[in-house]
Amino acid sequence: MCTHTPKCPTATSSDAEAAQVVAAHPEQGWSLLCNAVVIFEDTGELLPDGRVVAPHRPLAAV
């Protein structure tokens, strides 16, 4: 799916969120990456195979 150079990381890579944004919908809180991962503003993700990655925001420093 990726036509960028260098190629974007795959959806299963540990750095999948580094892929290029191909559709951004900040008003709805999500973006589609070129590796078919949907990322949400709460840092959750929807992978192309339907698996969900729970939000993983860093804990606030106390």
C-alpha cells in the first residue's frame, strides 16, 4: 500500500505510528495511516485486521 520512499513501517511493526498520514479527520479525532492503521487522538489504534490497541498515553508526572 505504501508508495513513499523510504517505505513506511508495516501495521505490525513496533513503529507503525511513524507511517505517513493519508487521511486526517481531527474534527472526528482520527487519522488513517498509509499502512492502513487508524490512529485516534486518545492514542488508541485500530489495526487493519480488526484488532484494537488500547490508548497508551504516558502517565502524567506527579
